[in-house]
Amino acid sequence: MKYAPKDGKRCLKYLFTGAALKAIIYYAQIKELYGRNLRKTNPPVARTMVTKELVAPGKPR
């Protein structure tokens, strides 16, 4: 079996993206953030921006 050092990061990204999708649906503040990002970019990029905000809130980008 070949060692894949980045496999854990891939799994975490998948889980955090799923959490971001649920947050976009159920939380008004996150939905507003997603809408602002969506006006500037395309949907996958806007979702990634929401995911990064959930992981590290308030961190300047």
C-alpha cells in the first residue's frame, strides 16, 4: 500500500465542505456571507470561502 500523506487533508476538506453546505442552509448569517461571496465569484469558490470562514472565523484573508 502506498503512503498518501495528504489523504487526511482531503477527508477533512470533504467534511468541512459538508458542514459549510448545511450552515448555508440553516444559518442566516452564513447564508448572507455566502450571498455576498456569490455575487463576487462562482458557487464553488463562494462555498470554499464560507468553509474557510467556518474553520478560522475572523482570520483576515
